[in-house]
Amino acid sequence: MNAPILEMKNITKEFPGVKALSDVSFTVSTGEIHCLVGENGAGKSTLMKVLSGVYPHGDYTGDILLNGEIQRFRNINDSENAGIAIIYQELALVPEMTVFENIFLGHELKNNFIVDWNETIKQAGELLKKVKLDINPAIKVKDLGVGTQQLVEIAKALSKDVKLLILDEPTSSLNEQDSENLLQLLRDLKEHGVTSIMISHKLKEVIAIADSITVLRDGQTICTLRAHEGKISENVLIKHMVGREINNIYPPKKHAPTQEVILEVKNWSARNPALGRDILKDVNFKLNKGEIIGLAGLIGSGRTELALSIFGNPDNYQVSGDLYLNGKKRNFKHPKEAITAGMSYVSEDRKGDGLILIQDVKQNISLANLKELAERGGVVNSNAEIKVANQYKSELNIKTPTVEQIVSNLSGGNQQKVCLGKWLFVKPNVLILDEPTRGIDVGAKFEIYTIMTELVRQGMSIIMISSELPEVLGMSDRIYIVASGRIAGELSAQEATQEKIMHLATN
């Protein structure tokens, strides 16, 4: 084993009412790929923010040693100057700027105080080659796919002569091909002397790429496992992460869907006027009472656009076709009309669209149904609001000391439960879940799946959009495969396989 490039010793970090890290120690060897795993709220991202200077020296206790020397980072610039770069799940690129401008943003190449654009473009091109991107550095970032943007972020990190690269959930928004390309890039960077720390909930990827894996639970270091010392399995990692064995994360189905059609969409088409093209073409599907249907397909296939277009069409697509809810023909012109009729939609982007991060748990849960809590004059009954929030806190097992906790301070899994609580408070008959477990750990996934199973047992009907095929197969009663804006096929849970789904999704 190589000498350590990084040692974090006895790190403790507290927030008001919460001890996020408790005496955590963490060692990374030079030239390895070290994965950091744990449930949401285990302290992974907090530990990396301590390392990268987001939480400055003095804001925590303990020591950071880089190549054996104690570091006292006051900010991100200090850590970057020491050769540490961090790439967050939400990419820090400026969409309207070019690739080369983004790569050197904040450390521009200058000649006599004037930016040398020719040298900038030249060096940007060389960095893009290092990350195996064959694109014009003058293209704007907004015109790139998510997978390509992720590689631009890594090129940006390499431009700072990075020695230790930290990636927080780098593949959470990527398809399988882009994910594999990214993992291969980390292996290539390792060969060129770059040490990587990767936070991920995708345990198969962790096992495939990691030289070492450190598990955190409840803000404490549980163990570090070495790949060369024996086979590391998902079950072993899960047991360390959650403190118990979960042999099957998909709970047994307790429901029997009826043949009563709750939602039916006929000859549904949509055009995006901003893009000037059709995004949905002659879509037909049914949702029965008490069932979960999965919408599977590649990123960009039209699954989210389909969900939004039937949920009041907030993006103002040009829509044609018929929608029947509870046997009645409907024409929702706004999400408010869909909500009133008994539909709810949990967005795939909980931070951007699903939550108001600066507000607390109770305010977010009550947000979509304030009229239920309003007294005469339209004033919200605060006691009733607290009571409702505490009800969903208990039912959904939202881990927060109080419903007056600011939502941005919660882990991803608990934020997702707040989103779910908000829409359950509307008391819908039809619940649309768009990527319901993106970026959350296996323990939180199990809880979300258990909630879904209980909801359909009680008679609710669920449309689940997911890019994770095991999730689609494990939770759906029926599966519709969406490809290029069309329904490419329908499979029952019994006949569906990953191979059949991918065949339909790619043809």
C-alpha cells in the first residue's frame, strides 16, 4: 500500500441541534480510488466539505494532513491551491458560457493582466483530450448533455493541477454508458497519478471501481474495506451502512391491482415550441386502481415530458389527445387543476422544483394544500400546520429533530420524504413519482419502496418514472417502455427483463 496522501483525524462537526460528524478518521492512500459510502445523513458530504474548505478550519475539531503536513484551509481556494478539487452532484458550470471559459473560470490565463484567449482555447482542448471529450471548446455548456458536462467539470479540476479529486455522486444523473465512461476515466486518471475520492449510492459501481471503501453511519466511521483483501459484496456494504441486513430492498407486494381504470391517455402528442419539435407522439396508456406502472426508457426519451404534459402542462407544450381521470374526460390547463382533480407529481429535481430549501419542513409539507389549513381570512392555522407536518414526519420516518428544521439542512433521502409528504397531503388518487430514489442511499430507498407498496395497498395508483432498471422491475406491476416520445412496448412484471426493456428502449 502506498503512503497516505490524506489523513483526516478525529473530525467532529456540529450544526445547531445536530452532530453531523463525531470523531471521524479517514485515510486515503496515494494513487488509489477510495469510495465513501453510507446512508443519507451519514456525514459523507459534510466530511468532504470539511476537507475542501467549505467548512473552514476552526469550524470543526480534528486535523487534516495532506502528504503528512497539517492543513488549515480557510476556504475553497486554500484547498484548491493544495491540489484538492471537489465536483458536486449539482454541477458548478455556467450554462451561457463556453466550455473553455468554464474550464478556466476563476483562474484565467493572462498575459500582462489581459486574458490570453488563444492560449485558453489551446489548453482547454488539451484538457478535453485528457478526459476523452471530442468537442469544440467554443461550444456553450447549455448545449451539452449531462454526461458531457460532468467530464467538462473534471477537465476544469485538472486545469488546477489537481492531486486529489473528490466526486460527490458523479453518476446519479447519468445513463449507463455515460456512467461507465466516467468510471473508466477515473481509472485512467489513477494511472496518471490522480487520487480520487468518490461518494456514491450505486454499490455495484463502488465495488467495480474502488481500491478501498470507507463506510460512515450516523456521523461515525464504521470500517474501511480493501478490495485486495477479499471480495466485497453489496450485502456486506449494506449491513455496515444501515446496521442490519437488507437481503431484498424491494418489499413484498401486498396489493392486488383491480381492473378499474383510474387514468387513461389516448392518442397523446406534444410539441415543444421552444425546441421546434415533437416530443411525444400518439401515446396511449392506462393506469388501474391500486397498481404501480413503471415508465422506463433512456434519458431524453420523453418520460418526464409525458408526466408534465398530463399534470397540467406547466411547460406549455402544444398538446393534443384525450385524458380521462376516473372515467371523466379532463383538460388540465394548469397543475392546480390536476391537483384539485386528485393528481400529484413528485419532481425528479427535488432541490430545483420540489422544495423551497430556505423554508422549514412544515412549510414545505403544507405548501401544495394551504387551503386545507386556512382559517377565515386566508390565514394559515400554524398549530394545524405543525400537527400535519408531525403526522407525515412520523408516517414517512423523516429524520429531523423538529418540523421547524430548515429543509436544506436535511439529507437527500429525508428531503425526498418531505417532497412525498407535501404531495400526500393533497390526498391524491394518482401519484406520479419521477426518479423517486435518485441520489439517495439503499436504506432510504427501502423506506420509499415500502411507502409506495403501502399506498397502493390502500388503493392509490402510482406512475413511477425511473432510469434504474432493477427499480422498474422490482416495483412495477406493468411497465411501459418509452422511446423517442412513443410507447415502444408494454410488459407485465412477470415477463419483463432488463434485456427486453433495453431492446424496446433502443429500437
